Amino acid sequence: MPTSLSLKLRRPLGGGVEQLIFIPEPPATWQAGQFLELLMPGEKDLYFTIANAPDDEIELHVDSTPDNLGAQVLMDRIEQAGSVQAEVGQGDCHVGCLPDDDSPVLLVASGTGFSQIKAVTEALLKARSSRPIYLYWATRSTTGLYMGELAQSWADTHDSIHFSAVISERQTWDSGQHHLHACIHEDHADLSRFSAICCGSPDMVYATLDYLVEFGLRPERFHSDMLQFAPRPE
């Protein structure tokens, strides 16, 4: 049965990204890292990762730049009706995929893929997990780090969390701010004990999978929605 989402808050986060907070009715259930399907009669349905751990509200991060026509359709529908219908709690990539132990995890994202690693990180913090968490957020420029202060605050206040911003357009690179794969390898020469959750474009996800496996990550410990929705050709 679809869930009705009533808009509570809409605010810009920076870099052309907006934060939308909805109140679900009836209350919805999901696992941190899952996505929802927004039902858009007469238009293509829209898919967004839920950007928060399970709660009474649902948070989305929407790229509202002019070339994102889906976002414009969503905003128009909300302005007209005040709410949208959604199927909540979809996808096989979520915090429950991680081993039930204290082994380290890589959370890797590009762009608004940060929404997924934000939700997973929140869930691990709520569970008081002691596993080491390594966050890598790749963007084209500093404006793409639309919640960079939040990610850095996690690292500043929790010894188990480490955050690296990987900014591709910089001409000079500070420590930890260079090409995504080189950054990960510089930090972790042996990935045999790690799990990974990765959120980005198909090209980014599969390139990251290949690179991490080369340095010891077990393929079955790599998790991404792209493995389900954009599988590699046989």
C-alpha cells in the first residue's frame, strides 16, 4: 500500500541540491540506505535514496538544477497537491548488508549519493557501532559538498569515523583530496577485512568495485543499488 508523503520542509543545501523533509502517513518502515519510489501518475516514477535512518520523517536530497526535469516534475506535483504517494523501503543495498561484527566499512559516494552514506552512518551511530567507518565523498567542486560540515562533524566527534572529501577540479591537492581510488588506496593498502557501500553512477560504481577488489576487497562484500539496477553485461 502506498504511503502519502506530506511536505514539511524544503530548503537549499548548496550546489543546486535541496533538502525535502516529508511526514509519511501511515508511518513508514525502511532500512537505512534503502530508497523510495515516488508514484507520478502521467509521468515516469521517480526514485530517491532516503537520506536519513528510520524515523518519523523522511528526508530526500534532490538535485534541483534546471537540467533535472524529474526534480521539476516533483516540485510541480508537490505545489499542486501538497503531497505525493510513495512506495517506501526498496532496494537490497542497506545497513543490514554489513557483517554483524566490528569489521571496518568504506562508505563511498559521489554527488547526491551522499544521501545513502548519510543514512547508513546515522544508523550505525544510533546503534552505537564501534566499527571503523571511512567516508569518501567525491564531487567536482567544493560546492558539491552540500553537507560537508555534517560529515566533518562526525569525524571530529567520533574516533571511529574518518571523512575524506575527494574534489576532482582542484589544481592542487591537500592530503586526502585527490583521485578517489588513489585516496582510498593511500589510506588502506589491504582491504581484505573491509565491506563497502557505494552510491554513484554505474561507471563510478563499477570502476570502484574493480579497484577495491584489486586490493583485497571480497566481491560479495561490495554493495550498491547499481548491481541490481544497472548490472554489467555478461
